[in-house]
Amino acid sequence: MQLLAVHNQQTSEASHSTHHTAINDVDDLETPISVCLHPPPTSQVSLADVSPSPTQSKPTAASIASGVMPEGNSDPSQLQFYTPPVCDIIECAKQISHCNIASVNSFPLCQFHFTDVDFNCKATKYMNKVIAELALKKKARTYVRERYKWDAQNHHHVNANTTRKLLECRNFLKHGLDEEGHTNNLVHPVLLGLIIDLFYTGTNTMANIFPEVFQNEVPCATVALAATAIKVALDEVVLEGKEVTFKCDVYLDIYVDILGLMAKCDMAPVHHAKTKALHVQWAKIGRNGSSAGTMTSFDIDLD
């Protein structure tokens, strides 16, 4: 409305030159734009005689209409800065972003090589924050500890050697042979249990918030993300309990490697059919709310 008022005033020949000069001053970075839009009055008028503009008379209403709390947090990066309806929109956008990370593109920088260093830095920070919020490593630790066979006396050096054997040729993702003698790749019960726990169990999990994405089949990116989390937990065992930082820039290569293994399986018709059927059945298990205790006895005879 203020810009429209300026335009109407410019139609007056008497004020045309004054406003033309002010608008040209926008190109001067030292001249505030408010001066261009609100030139100072030429007549001496008392402030009491000046009618306040709508934005001056109702600052609270204007702030709420803009989605900003009138007396809230001054930092736009904090939710408290915004009104509840805007916070709801931000939360929905966050959920959609988490869904994309969990089901489509868990490590965006492996597919898009941006030249903007600042963007890459922010994207990496966001990814690391999402990984932390999803509690991937914490959940993976539990399944690694409970589902693999460890030394009865819990000797660190024995467990470390066991872990190294699991990591060789990605053995931690394999689970025996089928009746035809084919290796069951990327099907270990640890992987299944972690996926069901992280993405299907609970009212606020991805599968319940976005059933159209997860209900028919476990996405390949979800499998790769969970497998990467298991690798992180196993790395901690090798380091005898020392904490390993799970960050996308650190484990990007592992994630890409696992996607490569999945693509390699898809090139073989037998393994492609097995993997496809398995991901469909995993989604069915997740929808039916099967308990983690039944995961280890899961039958993967798909041929």
C-alpha cells in the first residue's frame, strides 16, 4: 500500500521531481530505503496532528499477521520467534525433510556437488543434526550388542577381532545361504530390527507420518542409512568402546559403498528378486507391529 501511495503521488507534476530524486537514491547503498519511500514532510506540522499509519497503530496485529511473535525471541532461527501457526508449518517442513533423508537421499552431497561452500557447510550441519535427532547410532549400538555373537567374558580384544571379521566384505550385512546356495545379502536380522525400530515403531515414526512412502516397501535409501549406522556402532567396538562420531561428511563413503552393493545385487536377477520381496515383507512386518524379539527368526527363503 505504501508503494502504491508513492506511485500515486508521482502522478502529480508538483511532486514528480522530488520523488524521482528519492527513488534514484535507492542505488546508493548508504541511503536507507525508508527515506525513499517516506520522504520527510516539507511543512511544519505537529506530530500530534499526524494520523498514524495502520502499521504504526497496530504493531501487535501486524507482527502476528507476519507470523512473528511481537514480544518473542529475537532470533529468527529459533521457533519462539514465530507464531504457533507458522511453527506448525515449520514442523511439517521439517518432517518432510526428514522423510526425504530417510527414504530418498540420506546424504545429499553424494549426489549434488555444489560450488557454494557456505551452502555445503550448512547442508552438512543440517544432516548431522538430523542424524542426531533420529538417534541412529544409539539404536544401532543396542542391536549390535544384542544380535551379534560376542565373547562371553566380554574381552575387548576378542570382540574387536570378531568385529573385524564382520566388517570384512561387509559380512555384518549377510545372513547365511538360501536353499539354492545363494548368499543372503543385506538381510541380517540386525538390519531388519534396526529398520523396524527406527522407522516403523511408534506413532511419530516416518512410516506412520508418511505411510505412502513406507507402507508398501522399505526404501533402498532407508536400508543403506540403517546399514551405515550399524557400521558406526561396529567401528566403536573395534576402538574398544571409544565413541565414534556419526556425521555425514565422515561416513559418506560408507553410505555410497552400501548403495553400490545394493546396485550390484540388483544386477543379478536372483538377488534382485530376493531383495525386492524382502523389502516388501519388511514393510509388512513394520505395518503389523511385529516385536523386535521375533526378528532373529525371520525366514528369508525367497527363491
